[in-house]
Amino acid sequence: MNATPRQDPLRRLRTQLDALQGLQPADRARREAAFARFFELGFPAANDEDWKYTSLRRLENRLFVPAARHDMAAATALPALAAIDAHRVLMLDGFVHDGADGPWPEGVRRLQATDAAAWVERSLHWPAGGGTERFVALNAAFASDPLLLDVRATQGSAPILHVACVATGDATAAHPRIALRLAAGARLQLVLEHASDGQVERWVNCFVDAEVAEGAKLELYRLQRHGTRTFHTERIDARVARDGRVIVCDASLGGALARLDLNVALTGPQAVAELSGLFLADGTAHLDTHARVDHRGVGTTSLQDYRGIAARRGRGVFNTTVFVHPGATKSNARQSSRNLLLSPTAEIDTKPELQIHTDDVQCAHGATTGQLDPQALFYLQSRGIERSEARRLLTRAFAASVLNRMNLAGYAAAVHDLVDSRLRDLLEETAP
């Protein structure tokens, strides 16, 4: 039987998997199983609810070959966030290059397969459910150099680790994979930066998996600043035990088409998740973020606060879900999605959801999408402020509640500078 047009990209990927060399039988079997799941799900179709506002036809119709390991010199044109005082790890097209910044921080250790075989094997799984399960399975099939980190409790301040995922290949697909295990009482500040230029098309398909044990705290500062021809799919999963805490600050500022699924499961009593982010879609960029928090433990708390800005023909999507499971009494959840359109051709779709399956909880959500307040704009102009500068000030104030949470030195400064620079250019070009 001849392959249908939608099967052709899957069969091309199948051929690429068959061509991988040097695999042990167990490794090849694991990759085969992962790819079988991806093949079963395929690229999302138009009637897939998880992809209602995002079509991947542009990605599906392109042919990307698996990225290969190459020298670090290829990344010199894309400097990382240099102002952060952290141990840096470069993941170049999905392959780890570490050791350039000396020893790892106290309490942080990179694991190899021989260090903890059972956990390493489990870290190479693919989670079921959600719109990005298919791409995590594809990641499991092709990821060749996962970064596996074990974090132990220390007496000093939380170690800071900067992982720069830099994409350089031409018409390549990179599959970075990062797995974190925070022991009881451990703390870690992780800066995850995705960067590429806008010269050629490429695809980055990333998966981050975190286990946060009792009383541990993970702060994740994410910056996605891809070039205008890069496709990006990513999933971040975190499981948080009793009294654990996960704080995510997210800035999605680039890419041709980018999709992030951010999932946090509060499995233990009094676990906490704080998710805040900003996306800025301009040109023809399409930025899609799905966030989900599962309240499974008693007395768990979550906050989701996202701001979206779209200009020119940019499109943003933000879907946020809180699921309170049976027995998760005294849960407290807040969702906020506020969005700003700077051009009549821009679009943002937002959808906050609450699913509550128990009593004695406090949950609330809200969403708004609009334009700059003309009265506030007139007031600033009446005080002698030029119209373009008044628009920039109001737009910056709109994003301030999220930007102010990005309090890690270096990261915060870089995000603020990037946003301000983009806003100056945008507001000059989109001024009515």
C-alpha cells in the first residue's frame, strides 16, 4: 500500500532512525519503542484539540536530518548569557560540551549510565498524555547525549547552573534532553537558554524532566531567543513532593513557530508551584504555551501568571489548566492570563481552565486581551512624552509584573534588555 502524504514525513524519520550507527541492542530496542509511539500519534491533525490554534504543517512538510556532534567553535557566534555567575554547560545541537568552566558546583553531579542505571533508564522514558507526548517520544528515539543531573542538599546558597542549548545546524533536527533529580532539601537555580541564528531553518525538540523531593526547591529561568527560521517544540515536566517548591520564570521571545508544554504535578502535601512568563510574538512568529498544574496533595498551592504581547502578524497562544484531583483538599490555585495586541493583524488566543474534583478548595482564574489604553496614552502625550515613547512605557508597564519576578541577576538584566530593545523596534514600526 502506498503511503499517504501525512505518512511520508513519518517514514522519512523512520529511515533516519534505522541509519543510526553504533547502538547496543537494548538501546536500539528502547529507541524503536519510542519511535513506534511517535509513529502511532503522528504529527497533530487539524481536529486535535491540543493543537486547536497551532498548525504544524510548516514543520511537517520540511525534511530535517538528525544533528551530529561537532566542535564547540560552531557556537562562538551565539554567546550565552554572559553576565550570569554560574557554571555553564553548552548543549550544542543536542550534544553536551561541559568542563570549560571548571568543576561542577557543590552538590551537583552529572550522572553517566553506570552511576545509576535504573534512574538513567527511567529518565529516557516518554510521559503519556498531552499534546507534546508525540515529540517527547521522538526525542527519546533520537536523543544521543542526555544531560542527567543529580543535586544534593548543601549548606551554602543554591548552586546556579546555566545550560545553553545552542542550535547551529542547517536543516537539522536537534533533540536536547535534560533530567534533574533533586534530593530532599536540595536547591538549584537552573538557567535554560535556547538560542540560534536566523540564517537557516532548523528544528529543536527538547525535553526537561525534573524530580523535586521533599523540601527541595527548583528555580527554573528559561529564555527562548531563537532566530526567525527556527522551529521549536519543548516539554518540561516536574513532580514535586511534600513541602517542595518549583518556581518557573519563562521568556519566549523568538522562533518561527514554538510550542512549550509546562507540566507540574504537586504530588505531596503543601507542595508549591509558581509559573510566570512573558511571550512576545511579532513578524510572523507563532508562540504557543500550554501550562498545566495537577494538585494531588493536600494543601498544595499554585500560581500561574503569564503576559502575552503580539504585533505585526504575530500570533500567541496560552492555554492554562489547573486540575484538582479527588482528595486534594485545601488546594489553592490562581491563574492569570493578560494579553496585549499592538497591531490590528496580531492575534492571541487564551484559554484558562479549572477542573475541580474535590471540596474545600480555593481556585480562581482570569483572562483579558486588549490594546493600549488610549486615555493613558493621551495622558502621557499631554505631559510632553512622544507617542512612540508613551507606547513603549505603557507596554513595558504591562509586562512589569512578570518581568519583576525574574530576579536572578544576569538573567533578569538580559531579558529586560531584550524586551526593551524589541519594544523600541516594534513600536516604531507599528505606530498608527
